[in-house]
Amino acid sequence: MRLKIAAFVFFLFFASVSVRLFYWQIVKGKELSQEASLQYSGSKKIEASRGNIYANDGTWLAVTRTNWLLFAELPKLSKPTNEIANLIAPFLVPQEDILIEIDRIEKILNRDGVVWVPIRHKITADIKEKIENLRITGLGFETEENRYYPEGSSSAQLLGFVGKNDEGNDTGYFGLEGFYDILLSGKSGYIQREKDLRGVPLLSGGVSEMTSLAGTDLITFIDKRIQNSIEEKLKEGIEKYGAKEGSVVVMDPFTGKILGMSSYPSYDPAKYNEFDGSLYRNPVISDTFEPGSVFKIVVMAAALDAKVVKPDTICDICTGPLKVDKYFIETWDKKYYPDSTMRDVIVHSDNVGMSFVAQKLGNNLLYDYLDKFGIGKATNIDLQGESNISLRKKWTWNIVDLVTASFGQGIATTPIQIIRAASVIANGGYLITPKVVENNNSFTKEKIISEDASQKMTAIMVDAASYGESKWTNLKGFSVAGKTGTAQIPISGHYDAEKTIASFVGFAPANNPKFIMLVTLKEPQSSQWASETAAPLWYSIAKDLFNYFGIQPEN
């Protein structure tokens, strides 16, 4: 009996040991192997240097600079913690914050149960040298990168910024920093060494290393002289006209190269966390709005291409307000011009005349042309944050939708969509892709209207700039093709007569443009009309551009 009991106990013991061995060796084997590996090997991440962003002249728009992390190895400190705090605090903060900084550093240096503590990130070279000259044993420095923007808030929405992701790694957000983040970031490397149980590297241990790959530099089409001009003039214009915000974009209409892009108010990308997050977005690509009368050039160009009208076609309904369904379509100034030609319709910015054009096109044809012009489609510009609102389905359009779309109501666009659509008229009929970076090979070019239609529309726009409501701003002798737009802002199902978005789009010289530019101002207070706000701002900037491109008056 005793022998059986002993055998049974031995069996239970053997079974228990076998189960435990199975658990540790098979179930937990991989995990334990990794933990053991960590006990005798240690690795350090080698950060990749982020690529720089340059203007087209090779000057910096965003650059990575080397800074340092100041740290302390607590057991090695050669001076009392309060003395160290008093010595280094004056180098780290302004005079008025020194006492707070001293208290902060003392708390860090008096932590229990830790050996290594970080004290301050982003230490510059001159501060590092001053602290090193104190010769305090136990203080040390590790290199770390800092994103620097030489122009400050200039081009902020265009560039974006570098922040931290959920893992604490540097990541680009918005603009170029966000769109090209993977390219700019490069690839991190590492160094791995064997160490003993105390964490001391073994001299005889193996070392494996993978070098980091630096990020790619970006060379943009941004022209510093143009960028500085639009930045300065836009700020002046917003203050002069009391606008809530505004934006300017200058582009080569033949290639889509963005030569300048600015929005105001702005922020400092190096201190992005000190600003309201709403400022991060780029209104040129992110803000949708009903374009108003600038949209008339797109619809008229479509009608000319479809040959449903000619420049001298007479509008036979332009004698007064037009009743459509239960609504009346009126002109912006309540003036009517019987027997207006299509040229007159654009020059007078006549909503009734545009309704005439829309009815000549019809729902299907107008919809197809808007689709060709890229309305309701992302432009695929190489900036993070582009917004888009698609056109409503073709079969849902009624007669009211048709006529209101002809003068830019009921259609949502972004400024970048408008300038791209206007470029079709400027470049002879091609839809192009806007782009900011030279390295970007995504250039596309699609013929969507005839050269004949684009030339006729250009001539009409020259007359609109010379004889339309903004004629007083026109620079005499210079050939400019342009159009104003004053769009009421829809609020709670109706249009607010007092709140408008004023815009002016134009290109010069009209017959062979060097640039196309769009100016938008949101809720200008001095006047709700674009002819008295956006148009004079456009010409103020254009004076600099004429000089820069060597554009001379024609007479």
C-alpha cells in the first residue's frame, strides 16, 4: 500500500514538472527568449535626419538643425542639486521665469529610484557650450534634431509643421511636411550591443549596426520674391478692407507650378502648439465656398466650346428679372441691358444673361463641362489637407440648379479648383495639375476645350477687366484678362446679404500669360463688393509681378 502511494505521489510530481516545463519551454518559450535577449543585448535607435525644403532659388523654407538634449546621471552628479539648478536655470529660460525653472530642475534631480533623467530638450549650441563650461560632472548632452523655419509664419499653411505622433516620433502634418512626410523622414537605423546583467556593454560582445538613411530634400517652385510680395500685400489688404481672412495663390497656367501661396491669419510652424488648430489648414486647398461671379467664365467658356453661343450672340431675355420656377433671377445692381451680347453679359456680370447661357447648354451638357473643368474633383495638388465636395448627381439637377450654377451659386469649390479651371482659358484649353515640388513627376495635361473657345473667352475677360465693375482698378496699358466675384455666404438655408466672399481671378499678359493669380477675401467690411476689395488687391500685387516678369504696357 505504501509503495502504491509513493508511486502515485512520484507520478503526480513528475506530471507537474512536465507540465511546467511544457509551459515555460513551449508556451512561454518565445517570450522568455526575448526577455533573456534584452538582458544581454541593448539597442539604440539612430534617428534619420529629416530632409530640408527649399525655395526655387535654393534658399531654405524649412531646415533641420542639430540641437541637444540636456540630461543628468544622478549618481554621478558632482554638486548638490539645488546648486546645479541655480547654475543652469539662467541659461534655459528668460529672467522672469528663473525661479520656476530652478524649482522644476530641483524636482527632476531629486527623483528617487532613477539613474538617468532628461532636463531640457532642444538646447542650442551656444547654451550647450555655456553649461559645459560649468564643468558639472553628471550632466551630459545627446544630439536631437529641431525643425527650423527661417521665414517664421511666412508660408506656414503651405509648409505645415513637424509634431509628434502617438509613438513620440517626429511626424509631418499638413502642407508639404504632411504630404511628403515619408520622403522627408528617411529611415532610422540602430546599434545593438551585448551587455552584462548590470547593463554594461561587453568588450568581447557582438555589435550589429544599421545606418540611418537621411530624408530626401524637396526643391519647390515657390519664388521667394513672389511669396514675400503676396505675404506683405495680403496682410495690408486684409487690414485695409477689414476682411476676416484671405488668401492669394499665384501659378504658372501652362505647367501648374505654384509660384506663391499665402493665407492670413497665419501661425508660426516652429511653435504650432501655441496657436489655434484652425489656423493649420490651408484655405486655398481646404476651404470650400460658393464662388459667385468668377464662376461665370467657366460656364461661358463651356458654352463657347459647345458652340451653343458666340461672343456676339444676343440675349433675348435680358430685359428684366427672370422668373424660374417660383424664384426671380435678378442682376447684382438691378440694372438690365436688353439685347446684350455674351461679351456684355460677362462685362456687366449679368445673372440673367448667364441664365440664358445655362439654358442653351442644358443640364447634361453643363454638368459634363463642369466635370471636365475639374469642378467637384480634387486637384491632387501635392499638399496635405485638400478638401472637395462632389457635384450632385446629374439626374438630380432641376431648372433652378441649372441657372443658379451659371452664376456660381449652389456649387461648392475651393480656390485651387477655381484657379485651375481659369487656367484652362489662359493656356489654350488644357486642364493641368497644380504642383508645389519640383521632384514631383505627376504632371498631367488634358485638352478639354478648343483653343478657339479659350481665345474668345480670353478676349471677353480682357473687356471685363477693362470695362467691367472693377475697371477703375485696371492698370492702363497692361493686357489683363480678369473677372470679379462677389459670393454671398449661405447661412442656415439662406444667403446673408451682408457677408460675402470677394474674389478676383486674372492672368497677364492676356495673349501669353506669365502668371495667373486668384485673390479671395472673406467678409470684407469696407465694402461687400469684390470690385472694391479683391480687385484692387489683385492689381496691387500684379504691379510687383509685372515688374518681376518684365511685363511692359502694350501702349
